[in-house]
Amino acid sequence: MSTQKVTFILAAEIVADASNGLLLGEFNNWDLENGLTLKKSKDGSMQATVALEAGRSYQYRYLLEGGRWANDHNAHGYSQVEGFDIVNCVVHVPATEVKESKSKAKKAETEAPKAKPAGKKVTVPAAAKAAPAEKKAAPKAKPAAKAEPKPAAKKKAAPKKEK
């Protein structure tokens, strides 16, 4: 089972005057005692980071001080809780690549020649600039031989029709 670290960020306008909160969801069984403590940032937002199993989706919500539940406006989706007037946020954790394919891709990347970035100036060493003229100039093409005009072909008279 591979995991990925996911950072949940609750915007400052949703946090408002709350000074603390918890991140609760399927990943911690919605258990208050196992809730992830949100850290308040200088910009007023709150955040928490958790390692989640890759290739899965999880429902979650924020519980702010005073018992106020809040949803994330940047959630990947939302899910209505059946039988209740509650909507949970949903996060999708992308599946990770197999390690073997990563190492093959990295090996191919290191073996492939690196292209120069477009638009980058390339400086030519002074020795290359002072190359002899005969190496620099492309050989001149021989002038095409002048063809003498061919005499115009005589038109054959059309056969006469008999009457």
C-alpha cells in the first residue's frame, strides 16, 4: 500500500475568527480523539497534512471551535450524507506509479541526449570563427550547360478526307 502526503487547507474567510479546529474524515474514522489539529497560518487559513492511501477517495470536514462544521471550497467533490442535511467534502488521492516504471523512465531520461533550450544563445569559440574560407563556404554548384535550342518539330499535315 503506497501513501501520499495530502495537505488540507481551509481558507481564511471560512476560518473567520476561529483560533483552532480539527480535520475529521474517513481516514480517522471521524473520531474526535484522532482528529488532526489544524495549524493556523499567518494569512488566517488553517491547514493539516496527512498520509493517505494512494488511489482512493476520502470524505472529510473541518470542525472549528464552538462546534462549527465547515466545508472546503477547494474540495475535489462533495457527497450528500444519506438521511441527513449534511454534505461532506471529497478528496481524491491519485494512484502512484509502480516503482519499476519510474526507474525505467528515469534511466531512459539519463541516457537520452539533452536538448538545448530554445532561444538560448550559443557562443562560438574564436577558433571556430577563424576557420579557413574553403571549409566555411559551401562548394559552388557548376553552372548548368547551356542547351542549344532544338529546332521546332514540323507539324504533319492532317490526312485528307475523301469525299
